[in-house]
Amino acid sequence: MTHRWNLASSPRDIAVQLNLVSKVHGLEQAEKYFSNIPETSRTFHVYGALLNCYADNKSLEKAEAVMQKMRGFGILQKSLSYNVMLNLYLKLGKQEKFDALVQEMEEKGIGWDKSTLYIRLNAYAAVSDINRMEKFLTQMEGNSEFTMDWNTYIIVANGYLKVGLAEECLAMLKKTEQHIKGKRRRFAYEMLLTLYTSIRNKDELYRIWNLYKKMGEISNGGYFRMISSLIKLDDVDGAEGILVEWESVNTSFDFDIPNLLINAYCKKGHLEKAELYISRGLERGKEPTAGTWDHLATGYYKDNQMAKAVETMKKAITANKRGWELNRVTLTACVEYLKENGDMKEVEQFTRLLPKNG
């Protein structure tokens, strides 16, 4: 691929194009594109775009080399590029380098923006440095220039959860609720559903669900999260109730959400319930997914109903158009069952159904 240089482009336009080349054609082509940019056009925006390219590809040494060039040129005066590097260090677990860069920002008087604060808070939570996390949260709360939001407390709640401090996590979740507003309210409630499940607080889970429902129409993602949460808390009856709610408002039935409950039934040995739900779906003209049949086949295998397991796994393989990863233990057991019964023709037919990489 060749890149034609457009001399009429501004450095900002060049930066946008550089990022686009990296995303569409890869890092190597982005580097070739950058090499054709005249020195006079290699401004902060262009070097910043190159830094983004390296950071997105987790090319640490090259990203650090670009940062060093930007220092040398005296164009590191804002937090944007620092945030990119801090985030990269965070992703790669380079805590010492992270701390050194934070210190550099402080020494040079580089102002922090909201992204910097989030990254720092996430970094302390990620390494379970609770003391620094708490101190930094206190600094943020005392900073009149920073408006606290729900995401800040979610980060801290996750930090507490990671080290098993359930009461502290609960306190942060309560603070999270006090700051929920704006367009991302649904997402905030979904995060709370997940975290209340993690600390196994079913009462709070239902309370948040009821608040969530007051917002109006609930997406499939919301139902998926609530049902999976109840199953994790071993509240299958509750999950069944939410599934009934979903069915009452869902006009385009598919098996993705019911599969959560079908899987739970099969794991608990309630195969008749799983069979009944699948039959109801088929009667409505709906096609079970590969996952549906895979869950049921695994249930049959665990219940030692191998003839049914084989037939159901065949359906799973045939329906597997989305690359569902079939249960390898159940697949192997099906093949072994057929071999033990001396039906090599059946073995051949079964294995022929398997994907070539399987």
C-alpha cells in the first residue's frame, strides 16, 4: 500500500489520518505513513497520534521513544500524552514506571484532567494499594475543580472488592447511587447489579433492579445481567420470574437470554425443565442456538443419558454458525460412547460434523 502526501493537510488532519491508517491497515503501515510526513508538519498533534498508535498496539519501547522525543522538542505541556502513557503502563502492569511518570507530571506542573484522575485511581485499585487509593479518593473529593461522579466510586468499590472488603465496597456502592444521573444511568445501574452480585447481596440487587425498571424500557442486556446475577446467587426461582417479565415485553424472542436458565437447569440436573422450555420455543417457531443444544447435551452426559447426549450434540454442531465453543468434555464423551458401542460408521458421521479446527 502506498500513501500519497497531501501538502494541503493541516497537522491535525495528518494526525487523524495517521490514527486511521493504524486502525485500518496496521502499525507497520502507520509507521510508513509517518516517515513520509515532513519534519515541519510533525507537531504535537502528529507525535501524539503516533504515540496513540504505539499505545493501542502495546508497543512499550516505541511509545517511550516517542515520549522522549516529545520531551526533547518541548511539546509535552499538557496531560493528554501523559494519560496515554499512564494508561499503557497500567495495562502492562508497569507500576514503577507509572509512579515515575506521575512524579514527572507533578514536578513539571502538568495539570491533571478527569482522565488522569481515573487512571491513577484505577492503578491503585488494580494493585490493591488500598491506602493510596483511599488517600487519592480523599484528594479528589476535596478538589473543588473536580466534580465527583458515579464512576469514581465504582472504581473504588472494585478495589475494595478485590481484597475482600465487602463492607467498604458496600459503602462505595451507596455513594455511587448518590451520583447517578445523565445519559449513562442505565449503564451505572447495570454496574451496580454486577457489584451487588459480587458481594452476594440479593436484597440490594432486587432494589437496584426495581430502580432500573423505573427508567422505562429495559434492554436485553439489562435482562441478561439480572438473570445471570440471580443464577450466580443460586436464585433460580427469581431468575425464572425475570425471564417471564422478559417474555412479556420481548417481541423478538431468541434463545440467548433463556440459555442462561437452560444452562442452570442442566447443571442442576433439572433436564425436564430445560426440555420443556426448548420445546416451547420450537412450538413458537424459534430456533435454539448451538449453546442451547450444547447445554442440554452436557446435561444428558452428566446424567449418563449418552444416547440423548450424542443426538443433542449433533444438533449443537449443526446449529453452530456463530463459532460457539462446544463443551470439549461432552464432545469427547460422545465420541468415546460411540466407539465403545462399536458403531464406527456413527463415529465417522459424528466426527464429520465437527468443524475442521475442532
